[in-house]
Amino acid sequence: MQRVGIIIGTLLAILALCGVLAFAGYTYGHDQGYLAGEKNGIDVGYSKGFKEGQDKGYTDGYREGQQTGYQSGYDVGVKESLARGFTSRNPTYQEMKDFLAQDRTDTKTYISGEYVCSDFATDVNNEAEAEGIRCAIVELRYPRDFAHAIVAFETTDRGLIFVEPQFDSEVTVKVGQSYSQTNGYDMPAYSDIIDRILIAW
């Protein structure tokens, strides 16, 4: 009987030891699994969250910055152009005629090497834009590097009108034709057959 008691006691001790070992194993496994899962979760979460946050932040920030910057730049541009008189518009044909009638550039004297065709064109252009009228400087290119400057207006009712600023007269310009002959002016000492027409607004 004593032997049976010893065996049972031993078995109980072994079972208790197994329980302790099982609990220790469970606790160790739980702790290790928790730590590994936590680290993995943090790594994956940080990685994914950082990328998604960065992408969203960049997209939202870019959109907001673009809208704010565009509006701010537009407002400043409009304000500055109003202050500087850059609010030119295409005139009607009559508005163009009225402007040319009151502009005094055509009363100036042509002085070779001092006040020439490009000066006439520039002055008419500047005066027109000061009045809010859109005006282009036009360069007529002739053979052998000769050229002549006039102006043009894009009228709202009659389209593009070319004007000789020295006389305020409407002119016809056509590639392959003589500017002076086409418009009834004295022929220059060089060929004024138009090779190219350059228009700068």
C-alpha cells in the first residue's frame, strides 16, 4: 500500500511539474508571440500608415497649395496689371479710328537714324495700351535684311487691321507684294517686297 501511495504521489508530483512547465511554456509562448506580433504590427502599421499618410498628405497639400497659389497669383496679377494699365482689350473698328484720330504720333517727324518707323510703331503701341486698347507691333521683313515696322489692331467687328503709324492710314500687307506699291507710297531705295510678316502682341 505504501508503494501505491508513493507511485500516486510521484504521479501527482509529475503532473504538477507538467502543469507548472505547461503554464511556464504557455506564458513564455504568449509573451514571445505578443512581442513578435507587436513588433511586426508596429513595423507593418508604421510602414503602411506612413506611406498612406504621406501620399494623402502630399495629394491634399498639393491640391490645397495649387488652389491657394493659383488664386493668390491670379489676384496679384490682376491687381498689378490694373495698376500698370495692362487691361487692354480688342477695340471695335470705330474705337480704333477714334483712338488714331486723337493720338498725335503721326504728327512727329521721321528723322533717319533718330526717330524711325520702329519708334512710330512703339509710340502708337504704348499709347494704345495706355488707353486699354490692344495693339500689336508688326515687322515686315524684306529681302537683304531690310524691314519696316507698322502696327495692327484685332477689331471685334472687322478683324485684323494693319495701320501705318506715320500716317494713321490703314494698309494692306501681303507676302510677295511690294508694301509701297500696294499702299500708294513712294518706293524706297531697296526692294520692299514682303518676305515675312511678324506680329507681336
